[in-house]
Amino acid sequence: MKLKKGDEVIITAGKDKGKRGKIDRTYPKKETVLLPGLNIYKRHLKRRDEKNPGGIIPLPRPLPVANVALICPKCGKQTRVGYKIDKNKKSRICRKCHSAI
């Protein structure tokens, strides 16, 4: 997966299209990322006891990696991720301005 925790991304598809956020958590096996405060769904919980009253709880759900695009920290544009190999060290680069991410 080319995206990492802490990367700033923009949502390119879905109900929150055009919104920006930082990646809070990645799920490499499922190819999804979690953005706090975005892609919120409502979860209806049944009352269990006095500690767990139940009700409608907002819950952020992970987005597929294909529905988000990285925002380059230097040029501020939506971009794809490229790689550069220097002396056995692999680093990510912006495909538009060729700066390190």
C-alpha cells in the first residue's frame, strides 16, 4: 500500500467527495484507510444496561484506497505516489513536482 498513517489525502469518490483529512489508521490486508471525522455512518445499538444506554451512534468507517488520493505536502496538489531508489533505500516521491513525501 502506497499510503501511510499521517498522510493528508482527499476523497475522490463517494458521499464525502472533495473533503480532506489525515489518515488515522491503515488496513493493508483490506486495502482501506480510516479518516477520523469523515465517512461517518450511524450505528443503532440496543440498550444493554445502565452503563450502555444504546441509541444511534456515529461511527467512522474505512474507505477503500482507490477512493482517496494523496496530497503532496510541497506543491499541495492531488498526486500519485512514485518511488525512488538511492543506495538500497526506497523513498516515496510526488509524481507532479518530484519532491520527497
